[in-house]
Amino acid sequence: VQTDPAFQKENVLSGLGEPTSISALPDGRMLILQKSGEIKVFDTQNSQAGLSNYLNLQPFVQGGFETGLLDIALDPDFETNGYLYVYYSRKDSGSGRFRISRFTDNGTTADLSSEFVVWDKPEQIASGFHQGGGLDIGPDGKLYLTTGEEFDGNLSQDLTHSNGKVIRVNTDGSIPTDNPFSDGPGGNLDEIWAYGLRNPFRAYWDFPTNRLFITEVGGNIQAEAQEDLHLGEAGANFGWPQYEGIS
């Protein structure tokens, strides 16, 4: 592979174990998530200092395969309230379940005791695979989460189930009344914003263009599979398992 001779590769950090996401703090430091449940902090202005501990959820994380600590989003008012949101698989008495939790920054670390559960996935983990895991805050101040179908494509089309969806909730844990499938108690899951996804492992809001980009893994039939880049839209059906790509 030919590269521009002016381009130089430099290793600035090592010693990570299965990093899943990175988020830049307002002061330039970087929060680095590790799948096992640890959040490390790295000072880009003092790379020789290496990694330091920021938050350790490892004792509470249900691990294995594609579960674990998957993504992070900083509150738009982080510099004032210190809030950060993480998506991770939590141990419980059964097979565990995923949740979005809020923690509070105290300057050098995050306070473990400050955990506030924003959203608990209604269903327990049924498969170690296809968990999705893209978490971001939109220009409307709402949390957006992409979930995988855990190898059961039919659930992607089921509006009573959270798998294979884009979930939209308020940062205080309440559900926006303008979600497209909201119908009150019973019936649909009111937190669903879009559906028909397979394994949307990352999602990011691009504020300049006001677009939600969703990336997901294509199907297992290699001759037909297409890696997808979706644009999020309220009420959209992205088609899985009936089709993928631009079909």
C-alpha cells in the first residue's frame, strides 16, 4: 500500500484491552471504554502519563462475546452538570440485560455511586451476538440508541420488542410523547423511534447536517450481504430481515 511520504504513523498509546469507544472531554482528555467494563482517561497533552482509571463497571458487567461496555455519550451541558451516559450489559439474577446509565464526573473520575438508570432494556439478553450499541445525543437533546436483533430477524419488525431498533428517550428516563409509535400503556414500545435493523453497532449525529448516521453489519450470506450506512428517520423501517442495502 502506497502512502503519502509526508504521512507519519505514531503510536501514542498502548496497553488497551478490547477498546469499544472513545469520547473527548471538553478539556482535551479522552475517555476510552473497554469492553470489560472499565473507562480509562488519557491526557492527550501528556501522553507519557499513559492511562488512568476513570470509572470501573467491571464487577457489574455481564461479559462475553459482543456484550459488555459498548458506548458513551456526553451531556450537552457536561461542563455544567458533569453528566455522561453509557450503554452496557448489566448482570442480574437471570442472563443479564442492557441499560443506559448516567454517571456524574467529579473532575478526575466519575462517581460510581452516582449511577442513574435512564433506560433498562425490557428483555433479558437472549444471544451473545448482534447487540448493536450506538449511543448518541441528538440536536433535540434526546438520547438515541441502536439495538441489535440478537440473531432473531423477526424481532426487528416487532414493535412490541426493543431488538433491531432505534430507541429514543429523554435524558431523565422519560419517553418523548412525539415518538412515532407511542400509543400509551400496552401495545407498542413507546421508546421506539425507527426499526428494521440487524446489528447497528454504531450511530452518530452529525449536527451540521442534522443527520443521524447508522452503521450496521450485513447478513451472513456473503454473495448477497451488504454493509449498510443508514440515515435515521423517525418512523423508518430499514427492512431487515426482508431486505438489506438499497433494495
